[in-house]
Amino acid sequence: MMIRRSMTTRGAMTAVAITTGLIFTVVGCGGGDGGDDKPDEKSSPTSSAKQGGGPAEKEKNGQAPADKVLAEVKGEEDVTLTVTSAVRDAGGFVTVSGRVTNNGGKFWAAANWRGEERELNKNGSSVAGANLIDNEGKKKYLVLRDTEGRCLCTKFTGGVKPSQTADWYAQFPAPPEGTTKVDFQVGAMPPAPIELSEGE
């Protein structure tokens, strides 16, 4: 009985060894398409970089793409206002955003930017007093507010220190579809002509 079992075990092990050898042979020979040893460009991790459109090409120079400047104006208290985006959204509003730079030697509190309406004073230093002016339609659009009267805009908590830059945004009701050019105006800053773009 012992001899028969050991022979059966040896036969099974031999069959497994032969099968494993055949599998390795097939895997080693397979995968070719006519003897072409070139790697598949679709699976190559560097193919997008070679085409110049991948992030590797952009990071190679160590530079991030710069913000597009739609308008830039200089005015009160040595402040520079830059508009980098003005997007019309599907919800029926326009979001305008950019940055403000304090080029002066004193702290800037944006006091003139919060607007003259008493209700808006609760917003403190902010862009609450900004507006969009549609010169063709002869209409002015004020910053949107929530149900508690707070502006849908940036609040400059703590103001902006000398030589510092702060990002800002403000949301407005959208002008009619045919209107693509408006002026952004806030405080005593000169009007900044901007072009509206469509959101994705």
C-alpha cells in the first residue's frame, strides 16, 4: 500500500512540474506581435511628456501657469486691483475674482470697499460695495447677499498689510446673455473693463 501511494504522489508531482514548465514557456514566448520589441506607447508612462501636453513637461521648467489678467487698475491708498476671472455660471450669477495688492506703507483696511448701505456695514472690511456696470444696457448690478444680509464676497479679515497681496471674489446677478463686456468698480478705484466668460 505504501509503495503504491508513493508512486501516485511522485506521478502527481511530476505532472505538476511538467504543467508549470509549459506555462512558463508559453508566458516567456507570448506577448510579441511579429517580433517587434518596442514598448507599447499607450502604456508608456513617458508618452504624455514626450507629446508636450503632460504635467511632466510643465513641471520641468519649475513654473506654474500664470493667472490670466482681465484688468488691472491702481487707485486709492496705493492699492492695485487685479481681476483674473469673470465667469457666468448656470445658476444665473457671475463670479468675479482676482487679487488686491497694498503698495503703500500703511495698513489697508478696505473701509471704502464695503459700500454705503447701512445693512452692508455688518460685513466689515470686504468687497460688499462692488458693482458691475453694463454700459450698453445702462444697468448696475450689486453684490449678492445671503438671507442674513451678508455679502457673497470676500471679507478682508484683518485688512491687508503693506507689500502684501490678498485674493478676493464677489458674486453678482448675471447680466443678459448677450452682454459680454462690463465694468467692475469698487470704492474710489477706477472702473476696470472686463469680459465675461461662460462657466463649464
